[in-house]
Amino acid sequence: MANGTLKVSNIQTSSGSGTITLGQSGETVTIPSGCTFTNSGTATGFGGITVADQFRMTANNATDADITSNIERVDTSGQGGITDNQMSESSGIFTFPLTGIYLVKFNVALACSNAGGMTFRIMVTTNNSSFVDAAFSGLGLRGDQETNGEINSLIDVTDTSNVKVKFNFNNFSGSSNTARGDTGENQTYFTFIRLADT
């Protein structure tokens, strides 16, 4: 039948499993205005954000080293993320749940009782071993003040077993200067958002 309307309440494969294809290459399948598609299974290829996760430092840190402890997923009332696909963290190394292009952000709150500063960076590995800088910046203050800064990078996660990130502090200078952490709010924190397929 070249033209017409197919009216059914259910479409299944003849075998009860397999793939049902709507249209063919070069054609456009249109969803009319006012229609609602309900997904109770797994949908792929539609785009949209499938990973949105956030962690924070739970205690102050003034150590020139990778951040390996006092890290928690945000859990204060009103905060959350997409729970179907979550980042995992072990000793400060973060593993991605899916391949894709991710926006990774590192926000730092710096407090200084005297003039000083620090540097901070996002580091990435593509072989689950050697890490290189993906983003780097520094903060400095003249005296008894507080400030904050952010660095970010788009990370191409082609392999979830090998592409990972970690976060680092360095060059703390001046006395009593610290990156602030807290268990009840985001002060120094890490954000992961999957934007698209790789």
C-alpha cells in the first residue's frame, strides 16, 4: 500500500524479539504536535544529558597533592543528579559511567588569613595510568580574604576503563591559606555533565 493510515494498538516483531524499524535511510519520521512518547525501557540515540553528577570536598585542604580523601557526592536537601548513570570515585580518581563528551568543572573556594595563594588543576589519563593536565589556574589574595575560581575542560571519554580524571592542588603559599570544604554545602566541588556521544 503506497499511501494510507495504519491503525493498531500494538506493534511487535513476528518472533517476539528483535528490532522494529520505522522508515528507511533518507526518510523522516514525524512525531505530530500533541503526541506523547512514553519510555519504560532504554532509549538510545536521542541525545540529551544522560549523566549529571557532582561531588564536593568535605573538609579544608592545604596540601600540595592530588585530592584523594574527604570527597562525597552532594547529598544536601534540594541537591541531586541523574541517578541512572553515576560517576564512581576511588581515592580521588573518577571513573565515567558511559563513553561520551563530558564537561568537567573544578570549583575552588580559597581562604587566606595572610597574603598568599595556590594553583589547582584537572588531570586526565587515557591509559588508566599516566595523567596529564587538562586545565590549570591559580588564585591569590593580598590578606585576610576569601575568593573562588573555576577551571573546566571537555573530556572525550572513548573508553570508560582507561579515560579517568583527578584533581590536584599545588603551590600553597602564605600561612593559614586553605581550600575550603564542607559537608553541608558546595565550597570546593567537582561537576560532571555528559553532553553528547563521542
